[in-house]
Amino acid sequence: MNNDKYLSIGALTRYLKAKFDSDVNLRTVFLRGEISNFKSHTTGHLYFSLKDETSKINAIMFASKAKNITFTPMDGTKVLVAGRVSVYEATGSYQIYVDEMLEDGVGNLYIAFEKLKKELAEKGMFDQKYKKPIPKIPEKIGIITASTGAAIKDIISTIRRRYPLAETYLFPCLVQGEYAKDDIVKKIKQASNYDLDVLIVGRGGGSIEDLWAFNEEVVANAIFECQIPIISAVGHEVDFTIADFVADLRAPTPTGAAEMAVPNISDLLNNLNQLKIRLNESINNRLIKEKTKLKNYQNSYILKNPMMIFDSKKQKLMLYEEKINENIKQKINLKRIYLKHIADSYIFKNPKMLIEPHRNHLDVIKETINKEIIIKINYSKEKLNNIKKNYLLNNPGMLYQDKKIKLKHNIEKLEVVNPMHILGKGYNIAYEDDKVIKSVSDIKQDSLKLCFVDGFVYTKVEKIKKENING
């Protein structure tokens, strides 16, 4: 085999590079585009890509040229560049080596884009937890885009080709210009009143100015608040808008959005056929298995000889019966042995042995009680001797004299309160019907009974004259 005609990859790349470098038209090229994937190396070199609505090219600007730039390049900046186009041998890709770069005047839009993107991200509007799942087999699909143009045609044709069973609802709106943002919000709210399974919002490609309606905060809020799962399909694959980040799913193109929204009917049919085949195989295998099991049952010895089951159970029952009888006999023999052991025991034949230990204990208790009694008697005798030694017992006259003095004092106290003692001083007590008269106003009759110290006197009341005792 002749291998001379085969080139190495390096040889082919060097050949293409030589072609690029020898082409006069590629030595100085002027391009207009938007910066993306921008990186500034520590050496001062700048690495980025330039893109427009349809294509993208890699670019590099060495530090010696980059120091002449009068603005700060970043992703999204529209620029005008001049340089040469050549092939980078390590990757085999062509790129532009930029010598000059000027701002094209739309960098402010990208700054506004990045600012709003940061604000909405901090609010959590891009968080995955808020993303609604896209139904696998939708029945009703809403489309918000311009009623004319390639986007709506691509979306509808793709849906009809992939899944013609789905119904599509078009909500035509402005997708570019001053009033586009309000019209998009209006159509999203209008679509929410329909029983849709999924909603596609987007338009075809264009510049950052053309796509700006999908970078407005009101549009982002409308997409976030919509209860219908939304697929964002704005521009081409290289284009990103705020709507892409807020939506539940981002599609690279309107056609891609349609492919994500519906399944491929041919794939569904293939899956159904596969499921049908697997189901039939499963049923057949189950039938074969059950038939085999049934055949085994039919050919089993026990099924052909059912009495074998009874004989087996009967034999098992007899075995249990023998074990039970044997256990009962063992229990009875053990009890007999135990009973004989008790009957032959020394204590059972000499029951007094049970009393002897307690008798000794009683003797100990009796001796203890006697000791306690002797102690109590001795204590009582000692106490009696102490009483005898008491001074009053040895001097009973002193005890009598003391009692006599106390009696005299008590008699004197009684004499003081004795009413007869008072009457002896000249006083008397007046009674009326055995009732003591304490006041002149108490006299009701004309006779009174006066009590003196030595007897009673009856007197008549002739006239009652009341006078104050003090005057």
C-alpha cells in the first residue's frame, strides 16, 4: 500500500496557513462586530471573539497593539477592527490578528445589559429552583413573536413536522422598536388566559439594538411571573438576552425552541413499537413460565397421589403425639422422684427438728426480756430513792404550812367578793317577785322584799319619786 499520498495534519495546516498568508486580500482586513468571550492576559495580550448575526471569528490583539486602545473593551462592545487573517497552527482554526480597534458606539447597551443582569440575579430571578419543567408531550403551544418573518415560519413548520398533533396559538407582537417591550408583556399576560402547556417567546437574530426589547426589566418580570412554562428563543446561538436567563428554558434559535417544545413523533412511534415489542415479549415469557409451572404441578407426584399429603401429615401428627406422651411420662417420673425424696428426708421423719431452731430463738428472746425487766425495776427503785431524798418528803410540816397559807389567802379573796360581807356594811338588796331591782324604773308593784345581812323585810311603796343619786 502506497502511503506517500497521505498528508499529516500538521502539513495540511501549514499549507493552509501559507495560503492565508500569501493572500493579499487577507493581509489587511476591516471588520465590524461585537466582542464576546473577552479575556485579558497578564502579559497584556487580548483574546476575544468577534460576532455578528450569522458568524463568529476568533481574534487576538498583542500587548504592543492593545496599549493604543482608548476605551475599555468588554463582552457586548461593538467595535471596528483592522488586522490580518491567518491560521493558528496549534488548533487549525483561522483568526484575525488585530492591529487597531475602535468602539462602534453601542457599548453602553451592553453595560446596561450587564447591570440589569446583575440586579435580577441578586433578586434570585435566575435561580434554578424557580424553573418550571417543560411538559414532554404538550397539547397546546403558544407562540409570541412577529406574525411575519422567518422565526414564526421555522417554529410552526418544525412543530408540524415533529409533532402535528399539537395545537399552536400565535400571539403576534412587536419584537423590535420603542413599543416592543410593552407589546411583549401584553401578549404574555394575554396568553396566560389560555390553557396552554408551554409558551415560546422569541424572534430571529439581529444586532443588540434589534434584540433590546428582550433585555427590558418589564419583559423579564412578565416572564418570571407567568405560570406557563416559557421557552426563550431570541436571536441566534451566540446571542444571549435577559429573557434567556429568566425563562424556564433557553433555546439557541426559534427552530431549537420548537424542537425543545415538542417530541419527535417518529421517536414516539419508535418508542411505542419498542414498548409493544417488550410488552409482547414479557407476556409471552410470563405465559411460558406459567405454563411450565402448571405442567410441573400436573406432573407432580403429590398431585397425582393426593393421599400422600394426608399420610405425611398423619405421620407428623403421630410423631408429635409420641413426643407429648414421652414428655408427660418424664414429668410424672420427676415428680415421683421429688415426692419420694421429701418422704425419705430426715426432717420429714423427725418433724421436731423444725421446732428446735425456733426454741433456741425463744430462749434468747426470753433471756433478753428478763434482762430488760431487771433493768426497769432497778431504774424504778433508784427513782424512788431519789424521791425519798426530796426535802419536802423529809419535812412534811413545811408542805402543810405552805398549803395552809395558800388556803388563808383564798378565803380572804372569797370574803372580799362575798355579797353578805357587803350587806354587813349597811347595804341591802331589793326584790320584786324574786327579781333583783337594779333601778327605780324597774319597780312595777307597790310592795318590795328587802334583803339585809341578817334576814328579809317586806315593805310598801307609797310614792315613787325619782332623784339623781349624785345630787
